[in-house]
Amino acid sequence: MTGPEQAGAARASGCAPWVFGVVLLVGLVVAGGCRGWKGTLPREGDLHPRLTPFTYLERGRLLALAADVRATIEREDDPFVPLAVGIANRGLDRLTLTRESFTLVDEQGRRYPLATIDEVREKMGNLVPIDLRISADFVSVFGSPWDLWQRVPATFFPVLSVGSVPGFGPRTIRRDRVELPRRSWMADLLYFPHPEGELAGRRFELWVDAEELDEPVFVKFAVRAMVRGRERP
């Protein structure tokens, strides 16, 4: 599409031309609006594109799946690691998610199922609210293209000590099953057993499976070391 054509299409959609160009770059358009991700960072090898230095996105025909490692990086020395996850149902009539739907896979192919609530509360209970606050920005980053869609509550790891967390909302109700109708989305903070070895400098995959999927959907991401609060190159 040429520059004049872009400008004409932008005027027809009600968006400013520069916004239209951004939407073309990212390939995400919110029906009836001009909001969306402002761009992606350079792709790293076989990893999925990044929306932020910490957020990786798989955008498929049926689902959009994102993993955010901002809180993960902070838990190198803990028995369980948090991972902020966002899922948008773009093409299925319904998507049913359970605790068995999520698997973390390391570079050696070792698989780590979702941790149980009891073991996370025993070992990490006082850290969960902190992890949620660290990951709060992820919710707006992932959710912005779907803000006209239904947001479905998801709390696989409820927090009894806090009623609500910015971005994630109420956290006291346990939900072991989340159903996403078409054109809906969710965001949650999940916990997995700490993978063998160190986290920093390694690559992982988050796999999501459900009865409505013919095969699992996955996103490839990296966990990088931090230096003075910033990601190490």
C-alpha cells in the first residue's frame, strides 16, 4: 500500500495516518477503534516477537498468547517462578482453560506443569502480591487491542491477603476453570516449579492446550539477567 493509499484508508477508518501506519506494522486492529500495540521490538532468532523488553507474543488465527517475564526475573532463587500470561480467543467458539492447560518447557525439553495453590502459598505466599504488582503493566499492554472485547476473570492463584490488585483486579476467588467465548480475553499470573538450573540467559516455551484445540499453542521467550533494574543485553 502506498503512502497516499495509507492516508486515505486512515481517514476512512477515523484514525490519524501515523496511527494507521503503526497498526499496519503490528498487524493488530481493534474493531471500531484506533487503539493497539505501538510496535514490536526486533525479533531475536526463533523467539516470538516482543511487545516490550519483557513481553513475548504469539498471534495466531485462533488465539493470541503472550508471556511476560518481568516478575520471573526477580525469582531466580525461589522454588517457584511467576509468569504473567495473556490469552485472547480470536477464532474459537469457546476456549476452556484448566490448570492442566499450561506447561512450561525448557531448552532440554523438560516439562513443568502448573504448581499447586497449596505449595505456592507455603513457599511464596508473601511474594505473590509483589509479583502481581510487578506484572501489572503487562495487563494493559496485552489487553489494549481487545479493550472492546469481554474480559473474563482468571485467578488460578488467588491471594487471600489482598482484595484487588491494579491491572489484575479482584484476586480472592479461586478459578480452576476459565471459559473464553469468542472475542474475549484473560490475563493472569501463573506459577511453575523453578526449572533446573538458573533462569537468567535461558529460553523457554509456554504451551497452552485445551479440548477445543487440535494441537497446543505455544510462545517462545527468554529470561534475561537484570542489572540495576534493567535488562542485561
